[in-house]
Amino acid sequence: MSSRNKVMATRAKASRKQRPKKAASTSEQILQTAERLFIEKGYRATSVHEIAAESGFTTGALYWNFGNKEGLFLEILERRLARTLETFRSVGLETLAESPDSAAALGAAMKLETQEPAWVSVFLEFLSSALRNRKLRERVTAICEPFDVKYRDAFTKLFEKSPYPADRLAGALYALLHGLWICAFVYEDKTDFTVVSDVVDIFLAAKPE
């Protein structure tokens, strides 16, 4: 192989190695820009062209990485769900049943992971569209369900010694978490997240009449 061909082969090899990194950098930049714009302006008011322009890429790059605006938003949603789950895991989500004070652990997680009202607003806006679109609703469910299962499994294990059905108590607690995040969107600082600890204590101490 000639020196020129060797140089060209080396450059091509380097280019192939860099492509995944470049693609990851592109998608990350688009995700960060889109998330900021969605929160600032809302889902419907933010266009694909605006996201592409502000992220410094073409609309083709956005479509290549995410398919469309819905796919982009769903990717952001999945990332946020993953971050929230990690927060709960940091206080021992999977070992709540063995915790000396599981109520306090959950309360601490709620304080750490308060959902900012602007994001809740965008999510509800997107959800309103999904509710009228069966395929989109199925995509939202497919993303949320794996995370839901992890919370429900942990909460069910927490209440497994209760005289009441553990899965029912777990479902009630999980619904409370969602309800509090929505309340925070409406009432902001007036929402009392410490109620989670109180409810867990009540559920754990509950005895049949």
C-alpha cells in the first residue's frame, strides 16, 4: 500500500471511530436545546426548525436522530424519568422494606425530586395530545411502564406485611406521588410533600378493625 493510500486509510478509520461520538454529541445537543425550548415556550409553540436552528444542526439531523418532534419529546421524557428513578434509588428505593425509617427516606426523595412547574406544564400539554392519539398514547405508556413497575414493586414489598393488600397500598402511594407533583404545578410552594411520610406511616401502622 502506498504512503498516500495509508494516509487515506488511516483518516477513514479515524472518521469511522469518530462518527458514534459525533452522533452522540449531535443528539445530546439537540436534546438539551429542545428541553430548554419546550420548557420556555411550551410543546406546541416550539417548532422543529427552531430546535434545529438553536442547536446548530439541520432539521435532517433532528429527524435522523429522533424521527420527529414527538420522538424527541419522548426521549426527553424517558431521560427525566430515569433521573427521577435514580433520585429515589439514592435513598434506597429497592430496600425500603429493610429501612429503619422508610417513611423518612421517601420524604427525602420527594424533597430532592420536586418537578418544576414549567416541566409539568409541558408534560401535561404533550399528554393532552397523546390522549387523542392512540399510537402516541401507546408510545408514552411503553416508556412510562418500566419505571412504574419499579416503583410499584418497591412499594408493594414495603407493605407486604400489612394486613391489607400490599399492591393496593402501593398503587395508592404511587398515585399520591403523581398527585403531589401536579399539585405543585398549581400551588407551587404551598404543596406539602411531607405528607408522603405521614401516609407511609399510616399505611404501615394500619390494622383491620
